[in-house]
Amino acid sequence: MNDVKQKTQNATNRRASSRWFNFSYTTRVALNFVLIAIMTALIAFGILSFVWEQHFHTYTRENIQNISNNTASQIATRYEAVHAWGNDILIPAEAATRFSPSVGVQVVDAKGTLLYDSTHRNGRRDFTLLPLDEESIATAPIVVDHETVGAVRVWVYGSSTLLTQADEEFRARSYQAMIIAALIAIVLAGIVGTLFARGLVNPINRISRTAKAFGEGDLSARTMLTGDDEIAQLGQTFDSMAESVEKDRELEHRLTTDVAHELRTPLMAIQSTVEAMIDGVFEADEERLETLDSEVQRLSRLVDAILKLSRLENHNTQLKREVVDVGELITTLVSTHEAYIKESGLELSTKFEHGVYVYADPDLIRQAVANLISNAVRYTPQGSITISVSHDDNNAYIVVADTGIGLSEEEAKMVFSRFWRAESGRNREQGGLGVGLALVHEIVEQHNGKIKVQSEVGIGSTFTIALPLYNEETEREARRRTRSENRKAESSFDEAWDEDEI
């Protein structure tokens, strides 16, 4: 039975919560402001009522007691002159009833004999005007020569709290004023809450509309919010993200064009040569076959570069790490590229420190530096290339500097992006697809290193690779990363196998 009641209660709570969240955010904020105002008004009203009643009752009792004391004092002064009771002596009592018509007054002598009673009217005593109880009477003794000769009793007709009609009206009007003030505060809270919510919701709605437009394909949509508050910062972050996505989309479009061009050129060359050989226009001699082989090699390099980058980014390549002397590794690499550099009409200078060890995959490091050298040669029409290896307390540094066309500040920020090329090199015949530097960046990241570029248009570029020096901690971290990467690679292989991609 208890379970049924609990389930029913839970269902009721869920329905109530659902109804609440069906309201708009502006309505909910405004209602919250109103509820807070109501609670504040109720608490303030309750506290003020309690304090008001306590102080008001004390105040009115003191007033009635003062009337009693003053009347007793005046009667005592008159009695002292004659030491006998008479109508003249009781005049202050009559004056008190005339001054406050809602106040009852009685005067008694020392024996308790009633000398004056305001409830006697027209020769009759009106019992409805008598005090309700003894606690509702304010009594003051009549003292003459240190002897009590009588007493004055004062009360309010029909009231046990000594509140006169004027006091009752004043109290009622006070409560009415508090209620009106509370209602005004509640209305103002609703208005302020609505305005506040609209001020809060408007920029959120703008972000929402912009996000919707962006999602529907309008990549130029921006919130254009300004300011230092959190919502403005959210809008600015969204705009930055939108700009980045728009640039990425532009790069994708360029990629489509570039890949199509890079693939189409060798394919067309292969196709036209093969067709000419089939038609008998060309003979299948060594020269023609070498041309076909050259174009096939070009296609192979392009596809291989894209495939390597994809595997590295997806952690599908298992790194074969070992302790590597960077100076010795780069010395061997440069010796194989020296002829290529000099054939391009460039001077080569080197400075290698030996005994600089890192824990890395030598083949990938060799490939990264080879890509930097190839990039330097491609974009250096004349001048020199400098390659160096050095180290500090924490890192080994491989630097490839050239005196080529250089990069602008904006181009330097994009140089490691996938399939990006500087505009100055897009029309160059020797320009690559824009995969090489992205591949270098990914290889360095896989080795927990950093790569940066310093460049100036017309002066040249300097690429610096920083790799952590080898020590036991570096090796442990590298082994841990390798195990993680291998697990990801195995997982990707299994998924590809399951999907018949292999």
C-alpha cells in the first residue's frame, strides 16, 4: 500500500515538474521573482504584525493607564482641599469620559463604594458597557497625604485589549497599508523579473537563432554579442568557433579541388600515354614506361602521405620507440638530402650536437625532418638552408631554417593545418598538397613534443621541433602512451575487419 502511495506521489511530482518546465524561461524567472516577493512580503508581514501588535497593545494600555493616572491625580488634588467626596471632586472623571467617549470610567472610595460610573446613562446602568474582565481595566489609586482614599478605574467599552475605536481604525488602516505595499512589491517584482528575464534571454535567443542558422548551412551567421559578462563571452566564443568552422569548410573545399587536381594530373598523363601506346601513336619503349612509372610514383607518394596522416591522427600507427641519438640521426638524414639541396641551387649549413638522446620512433622523426627539409627547398628560390640539433635541460631541439618566401602572421597560424598551403605557393608548380607539415605536426604531437614556426614574408622561415630528452620517467611515459596507442590501433583494426574494410 505504501509503495502504491509513493508511486502515485512520484507521478504527481513528475507531472507538476513537467508543467513547470512547459513555461517559457521568461515566465519562470518572472514567477520566481513574484514568489520571492510573496514570501518576503508574508515573512515581513508576519514579523511586523507580531511586533506591531505587541508594541501597539503596550502603547494603548499605557495611554489608558495615563488617563487613569491623570484622572486620579486631579481628583486627589480636589479631594485634598475639602477631604470629602462631592460632585465637584468627580468632575475630572466626567471630563475623561467626554474627552474619550469610548472610554469607561469608575471612581470608588477606600471602602469600594462606587462614587462615579460612566455606564449610568439616563438613570439606568448599561451592562453592555461594563469591562469584560479585570485584566481589561487600568486602575490608579487616589492618594492624599500618603493615604489611599479611593481609586479610578478606566477601560474601553467592548474591548479586552484597551483599544479605542480610533486605535482600531488606525490599526486596520496600518494593516491595509501593509497589504497594499506588499501587492505593489509583488507587481513590481513581476515586472522587474520579466524585464530581467528578457534581458537575459534575448542574447541567449540570439545565440540560439545564430546556431540554428549556422546548422542550416549559413556559415556567415554570427551572434555579434559584445560585453564582458558570461553570456557575451559565450556569444564571442561561439563566433570564434563559427569562424574556425568556416575556415575549415573553406579548407575542405580547397582540399576537394587540390586532391582532384593532384590526382587528375598524373592519372590523365597515365591515361593519355597508355591510350597512345594502345593506338600505336607511342611505342612502349623505356622512355614511355619511365614516364608512366614517374606518374605512378607521384600518385603513390600522394596517397601514402594522406594515408600516413590519417593513421597517425586516428592512432592507428604503432610507434616503435627506442633511445635515439638525435644528432647522429639527423646527420645521416642530411647526408642523403645534401645532393638534393645543392642541386636546387641552395647552400647548406649544419650544426649538430651529438649525445642528445630522446625516446622516439627514429623512422617517424626522420620522416618529420625530411618533410621540413623538402618544404624548405620547395619554398626557397635562392639562398640557404640551415639545419641544427641542440638541447637544454629538458628538451632536444631540431631546427630547419631557410631564406625563402616566408609566411605572414596569419599564414603562420594555419601552416600546420591539414591540406593548407600559403597563397603565395598555391600557384607554384612545385607546391605540395599541404599534407607534409600537418604530418610533421602529428608526428611531433605523438612524441609528446612541440613544434613552432617563426617566419617573415620575404625573409624566410624557421621551424623548431622540441622533443623531451630521454630519461627513465620519459621512457615510462612513452611506454604508457605506446600501449594506449597500440590498444587504439588494435581496436580500429578490429572495427575495420568487422566492417569488411580490410
